[in-house]
Amino acid sequence: MSEQEFDIVEAENWKPKVLLIGTVLGAVVGLSAAYLLIKSSGDEAPPDISAGQGAKLGVLVFGLLRNIATMGE
């Protein structure tokens, strides 16, 4: 196989790898966050998260995604 053919094959195969790695990392981070939330609430009752806390978390997540999206530029 020539070097040019190898470069074409490498260029075609990187996207599924990135998607798979991102999916696994996202699942691990989400599971870890849920575990920490459960652990911090204790055994008494479900965690009490206000709408304001949820909005703050949403803004943080969107900011993180925006930063990740601009890393490739």
C-alpha cells in the first residue's frame, strides 16, 4: 500500500474513533456526576436541585461544549 493510500485511509477512519471516544467519556463523566450527586444527598431523600442551580449547570455545560467546538479552529 502506498503512502498516499495510507493517508486516505487514516483520514476516513478518524471520525468514528472520535465519536466513540467522546461517547465513552461522556457516559463516564455523566455516571460520575450522578454518583457524586447521590452520594452528597445521603440516604435520606432525593437531592433538592432548584431551577436556578439547573440553569447555572446548563450554562456551564453549553460553555464547555462551545470551548470544545472551538478547539479545532
